[in-house]
Amino acid sequence: MKRLILGLCALFVAGLQPAFAAFETRASAAYVVDLTTDTVLLSKDAEIPLPPASMSKLMTLYMLFDALEKNPSVDLDTRFGVSAKAMAKGGSTMFLTERDRPTVEELIKGIVVQSGNDATVVVAEGLAGTEDAFARLMTEKAQSLGMTQSTFANASGWPDPRHRMSMKDLAILTERIIEDYPQYYGYFALSEWGFDERAPKNRYNRNPLLNLGIGADGLKTGHTQEAGYGLVGSAQQGARRIVFVVTGLESERERAEESERIVSWAFRQFVQRQLASEGTRLADLPVWVGAQSSVGAVAPETIAPLVPLLATGSLTTEVEANTPLEAPIAAGQEIATLVVKGPEMEPRRFPLVAETAVEKGGALVRMQAAAQVLLREVLADDEAQVETQ
């Protein structure tokens, strides 16, 4: 592999350091990702399966959103029955009774705002017949979404040794909710709602960030004695959106403070730096037995990584490619990698593609190439003989 170092002065910026080296969180486990640039800003024990408490209700909601789009018998006005099991469910509740027939939309609001454990059982039984069957479907769906550290025993997040999610999996799930079902994402920003004006003290969303004017618009809190206080949150400022997950905090106040601190840090301490626009040629790479001797390596899309604003040092780039490239080469074919490096950071890698097509050369070109190979072999033999004398 031959590496070509690019000396582009325009690429020098105010350093690039890993976020996890500059931020310490009080959460026992945490994960922060910038969705706009697909950059992980913080990862602390993020792949360990832990009790997710009510944060796992996001999986129940994803299953419900999925049914709304794929099951013709389910819409926002569909009414579900309330079983004795659902009515008897403890903890946070919508205060449903067996006489109630809540709509799907009411159940969504009851889960988001009131964290209704009873509502999740109603959804589970309405979609799968039993909560156990629904939990199995949740686990299967999670695996299909790439959530490899998630298993579900119930629909509510009720403590159970079989009910586990990693913080990274919760972030993956949040991204899928935002991207797959944006038409329902607005429910997560509801700050107040009550079913039939019941339980006035349980009609306010527990998400402490919603009304702070920092772009927070979701998603779900969680708390059990085993899990501590947690939050899956998302916020958007300008063109950037972040998702963060924290757990293991000691109080509602600590959860609120830590969540706001993470949002402030993620937006204020990082900025996108455009290194190359779409179609920018970043290297000329030699071509073997081609109708032309080289081809441009270009950015297939804008390359704009996230950069810490106040870090020191400089950002450097290099192009990696196996050269010479062998013809034929198709226009747009991936032929190289732009590697972005900075102090104490893991390198970021971006694919580069062929600017134009390169056809295989004619007979004369192939003869010249064969002669070059023969000459190199002869020279190599001569060098070997000299070394043995």
C-alpha cells in the first residue's frame, strides 16, 4: 500500500481530539452520538447490557409505530381493550380501568408523557395477544435493527434479570425512531397530557430538558432502584442533531443536570469543518495497463467531520490506496481512502472514488507494462546476486 500525504493548508484547523478524553460524566454508563456526522462523541461502558427501566418503552413504541405503518388493521384511532393484568400493573400509570378503550394515539401519549406501564401492557396484548409473546417479538426486532445487546422480558421495563439493553443499543433505537418514523416523533416533545383528566399529578413529562430552549425534543426517562436514574435524549440545534443516553445517576436532579451539561458540551465544543466538497480531486493515482496513466481520486460527497472547537493542534490528511490501480476502472468506483488524523483521536476514514473511467490499454501499453515487469525482475535478480557475493 502506498500512502500519499496531502499538504493542503486549508485543512489545518484547531485540532481534533476524541470527545471522551475531554468530558467526564457522572453516569455509570453513557453514549453520545452526533447523528448529522455519524460521530461518536462519548462512549462509557456503552456496550454492556444493563437494566434499562422505562427507557425500554422506546422499543414498545417502535413496535407500535411499525404496526401503524405495516398493519392495515391498526391506526391512530384504533381502540384497544384493557385487561385485568394491564389495569393491575403498578408503577407509573395512565390509571386505565377494564372499562376503558383507549385509542392508539392515547396510548402513545400515555407512554411518552405518563410513562404508563399499564399502557405498554395494553399495547403488547393488543398487538401480540400476550405480553410474553410481545417481548419475544421485541427481542427479534431489536436483533434485526443491530441491537445485539438487547433482550426483553416485558413491554414496560419492569425489573427482570432477562430484560437488558446497552446504552449504544438505546441510541441505535432512537436513531431508527427518528429516521424510520418521523411522522410520530413529535409525540416525544409533549410536555403535558392526561387521559380523561385523571391523576393530575401524573400528567407532566418527566423529561427535564423539554422546556429549556436548548433544542431538546425527546425522548424517554427511566428509573428503578436497580438501574438508577436514566434518560434517552435528543436535541437539534441548527443543522446538527445529537442523541445521548445516560444511566445510573443518583437522583432526578442529577439526571437533569448531567443531561443539560451533555447537550451544552456536545453543541458548544464541536463544529463541522468542511475538508472537501463533492467532486473535489484529492489525489492523482497511477494506473496499470490503462488507456491513461493516472486517474483522479475524488470525494463522492461533501467531507465535513466534526471537530472540537477549542482543541489545540492541527488536522492532517492522507490518501491511502493500493497503487498502481489496475485498469479497467469505472467512474465512481471506490479506489482510495482519505484518512483524517489529529492529536489523540482515532483516525476518521472517508472513501474516495474514481473521477473518470479508465479503459484497459491497447496492445502497445500491455507490451510496455510487460517490459517494465521483466526489467524489475532482472534488476531484482542482479541485486540479489550482489548481496550473496
